[in-house]
Amino acid sequence: MSRFAVQSSFSMFRRLFPVRPPDPSEPPLTDEERKTFHRWEMASIIPIFLFTAAFGSLWYLAMKEAAGLWPTATPATRFLLRPEPISFAAPALILGILSSALPIDGLYRLLLRERYRRFERACHERVGFDGDRALILIAVVFLPSIVALFYLIAANAVRFTDSGIEIARPIPFRSRSHAYRQVRAIEHWMSFRAPSGNIVHRPYYAILFDDGDSWTTEDICQPSPRVAEAVIRLVAEKSGRDVVERP
């Protein structure tokens, strides 16, 4: 499946960004040059890995810090649940890959000097498309998607106070507040049905409200078992509801 996706992407890039005709004043690439430049291209795996790891780590830390700016705990907050920072690993990795392109390009320009243009030409001819323009397209497509994904993850939060529960969601761009008297039931389930239809045997808690709203510990703000039990004890105490065991 992954091989098919790569082949399809390359085929699309070849149609959209064909290799630009070489400068007529330049001599054609020789077989020896192609072999040499291919070794340089294979060696680029090392700086790609290093720069991607470095930039990906920086993006991860930046996302983690940015996500902590809103929502924040208040003096009345007993528990504030937010998505685990690991949720930002995938978008940070994609940003790391994209942002590493410029320093890698600069490194190879420095190392190859006057041979860089011929190296770039050999690379484009080998893959069959203009890699520079393809990278711009990828950045244009992915960057807005990553910003949206970051928001959809970071804007989630559940705040438990002495007076009630506030559930923040990225859509519809506002939080929902419930007083403890609105708690209709607290349930402890031993399993749940996954989107695939399979039954997953994993305990979780669900808080049901009298307006039809609900929140579960399988939410994106999934707390640890210890924190989940502490939260449920607070809700049970404040609402006067017992925890109902479910299969």
C-alpha cells in the first residue's frame, strides 16, 4: 500500500512539475557524475535524519508550550485535563521534515560549491520531476493542515472545579459548563465498541448530564487511571450520584 502511494505521488509530481530543460550551454551529465552524485544523494540520509530530529524536537517543544497557554488552571480548579503532549509528535515530525529542507540544501551548496547545480540536475532527472517546486506544493498543502490539527488537539480541555465541570472543545469554538446537579449518572464501563466495530475490553468512566451531553475518560483528554478515579470521586461527591457498574 505504501509503495503504491509513493509511486502515485511520484507520477503526479512528474505531471505537475516536469524537469526543466537543462541550460544548452552546459555539457550533459556523464555516467561518472551520476554515480558520484548518487552517492552524495544516498549520504544525505544522515543530515536529513539529524536535521529532522533536531527541528522536530524543537517544533514538539514549541507546540507543547503553546498548548499550555490556553486553557489554564484557575484558583477554583480541582483538576484540569488536557491532551497528552505526545499528541503533538506526528505534526511536529512533519514540520521537522519540511523545515529541515532549507538547512540541508544550504549544507550541500556549501559542500559541493560549483558542482551543486549539476548535483541538483542529476537528482531531478533521476526522480523525473522538479523537487524544489514539489517541496513548495507539499509545504503549501501540509502547513495549513498542521495548524488546523494543532488547534483541534490543543483546544480540548476539561476543568473540574468545586462548582461544576467545564468541557472545552475546538468545535463549536466554545466551552460547555455543567453544574454538578446536572449530572444524571456516573457509569463505570468495562468495555467499549471501537469505530471498527470490535469490542475493546478496557475500563473507563462516563459522566452523563441531564441535557444529553456526556464526557468519558476515553476522551482525547484521557487521564491516567489514578487521576480518573480521583476525578470520579470528586464528581460523585459533589453530585450525590453513585457510580453504576456496567459490563
